[in-house]
Amino acid sequence: MTVLTLTPNPSLDRTYEIPGLGRGAVLRAAGDRVDPGGKGVNVSRAVAAAGHRTVAVLPLGGPEGASLSRLLGELGIAVAGVPVRGSTRVNVALAEPDGTLTKVNAAGPEVSEHESRALLETVAVEAARARSGERGATWLACCGSLPRGLADEWYAALVARAREAGVRVALDSSGPALAAALAERPDVVKPNAEELAEVVGRPLDTVGDAVKAAEEVRAAGAGAVLASLGATGQLLVNADGARFASAPVEVVRSDVGAGDASLAGFLTVLASGGTGSEALASAVAHGAAAVQLPGSQMPVPGDLRPEAVTVTTDVPVDLPLALPPAPASAPVPSGPTPALPHPLSHNANGVV
């Protein structure tokens, strides 16, 4: 099995552990680390940490891109880099002892039309290489927001191309990019609660609300929906129905990359021939382990506690979603919510 990942806007992620955040103060870090960043990159890191093969496709630019490629190579991850003119971005996170995380994410380079085509071609080449004489399934995880220069429909074109090549596709994006890609029938989409609410255009207050929203997303083209519901748990809705899973977490050190670790756990089980319930349990175990690690560190098998995960088809539909409150300074969104694409008349894409 091979898990390919595509990260259109990767980064170097520097995390500082500080005793407290004070505006205008000189802050002294108790510890710091630099990790390869970006949602797809994190998926590759988690897949590699579990001992499986993965190839990270990503644009690389400047000395920052060279550093990112080097760090991934040191982790045993094959890198299929596409040179770009701009420099790979550097993000900064400030982690406080109570679990509060303050992040500053850079915009990243603008991707040209030529570089966009090179990314699509590189994915096709790596997919063909992975499928040649290989045992087990090949998955492509397309993850993260699109950088400047790529239209909202770019993921849709990528999904269509990957599926034509016989590769199963998992999409972890949001907003118009997610909505546009549904018409091309990705095998799995992985929104969090806020992203799921955004794509259906209404708030979600309970697990039951999330189930209904996930069913609508499936009707619009997704084969399965793996929804991260924060501290509440995770939800899988596919052709077999809905399943809910959760696990206790004692201490949250950082939630950076936890969703990506979950997706990695999910895909590695499916690629190895596991069931949807087994994949969901693996996703929750990986996510629960990741939030207890510093920065965006990915869990290794010894960090996992699969015995603590509960999976049930008796979905607690009345359970409220434990959504984090919006920051007081956050602006109120304006304008209409992106509309859900017209549902497909047929959906024979239930692969999970």
C-alpha cells in the first residue's frame, strides 16, 4: 500500500512553548521545535511514523523549501517536489501550558499556471508509479487550503484526474474548494464540524445535525464523510450508514496536526483492507494520541491506545457538539455561505 499526499501550500512550522502570552512582552520559550508543516505533509508524517510507505507531492521554493525537503527525507518520507518561484512559507505557533495555541500562518507563495500544471502532472506520475505492480490500495490525500494562484475548482480537477488513474482520493479542504470538488466524487472527505456546517450553509448543534449534513455531502458526491467533531468525537457516514467513535484524552498539549493524524490512521487501515469501523477506530486513536504530543508531532504506534476507543452504530444524535468559542476579536463573516453543489443523481462511490 502507498499513501500519496498533496499539499498545495506546505510550510515549516516552528512551535514555541511559553508560560503565558502577553501582548508587547518579551516572551522566553521553555522549548521550541521545527516540524515540516501543511496538512498533507502531516498525513505523510503520520503514515511514515506508522511504518507505511508514503510520497509527499508539494511545491518547494527557496531555502525554506530545501529545509522542508531535507526534514521530510530524514523522516523517511519520499518527496516529489515541484520547484516554484516563491519561498515556502514559515508558520509560528505559541503553545501555553493550559493548551491554548496562538498561531501565525504566513500566506505562502503564489503558484503560477505553469507550476499548477506541474503539480497535477507530478501527482499523475507518482500515482502511476505507486500502482505499478503494487499490492494493496493506493490512496491520494489532498489536504489543506489552496495557495494564491489556484482557483477554487483546482481540487475538483485533481480529484477527476486521480480517479481516472484508478487512485482512491481523500479530500481534506473547506469552503468553495470543497464544495466544487464534490461533483467529481472524492472517495472520502474529511471536514471538521465548522467546515461541515459551512458547506451545507447552516449551523450544527448536535451530532444528529452533523449526521444529516454528512448525508447531504454524500448526496452531493462524496463516497464517505469522516467528520472531526472536536472533543465530542468523530463521525463516519458512508453507504453502510453512520458510526460514531470517541476516546478519552487526559491532557491536550497541542491540536496542531491532530486531524491530519486522524486521516492518516483512517487511510492506512483502509489501504490495508480494513473495514470502515476499523478505520474509524484507528482515526480516533491517532487523533487522541496527537493532541497529547507537543507542536505538530505525529504519534508512533507506541503512543496509540486503541483499547480506549469506542465505536458504535448507535449514534448519540442528541449529544451537543463541543465547539470552541470564536475569539473575541474575530471578525463577523459577511456575504452568503457558499452553496452546496447540486446533488448527483447517482452515487456509486461508497468505498469505505
